[in-house]
Amino acid sequence: QVHLVESGGGLVQAGGSLRLSCAASTRTLSTYVMGWFRQAPGKEREFVATISWNGSSTYYADLVKGRFTTSRDNAKNTVYLQMNSLKPEDTAVYYCAAEPRPWETLLSPHEYMYWGQGTQVTVSS
């Protein structure tokens, strides 16, 4: 069982930045593919970004490519999502997720075994 805790959400003006963190309870985070998803009110949970076990491979949704960057520090059991040039349409609850398998580009929420509780990001216009 892996517990994930997101932090770093909040209220920011359009054009601003936030950095989300996802702290994992496991000391073997390096064996997990990690993903970021978001869910706005009335919408389905959507893929944002994913990162391989050692951080060498990443993949982003087109909507955030060039603005968001995910990274990880396995020594700290933490994954990050740096969000720049935020837009009002980025407003959502952001979740991190973990899947214990070798690197694959996992884009569906159904492909991840463990989830955090989410952190709210609100971007004002």
C-alpha cells in the first residue's frame, strides 16, 4: 500500500505559477511510474503528465505542454509538478498517482493503482 499526499495548491492569478508536490509513503518510489491528473467540476478526470521511474522520460497532455514540467526526487520520495503561465481553464483538483511497473506512457486513470487525495488549484482571470 502506498499513500500519496499532494500539496502546493492554491489561488493564483492568470499568468502565475504554482509548484505541486506529491509525497509518497514508500521508500521504493523509484519502482513506480508517476502521473498527474486533474478534475474540474462536472468534468471527467483528465491526464496532465507522467514521468518514468528515474525521471528520464516524461509525457504531457497537449493542453499543458510547454507550461508544465514534472520531475521527481526519489531520495525524497517526492514528485513535483511545476505549473507556469497558468490559465483560468487550469482550475481543477490536481491528483498524483502511482503505478508499480516499468516505464510506460500511462494516460488513463484506470492504469494507476494508487492515488492521492488531491489539491485544489484555482486560477483567477
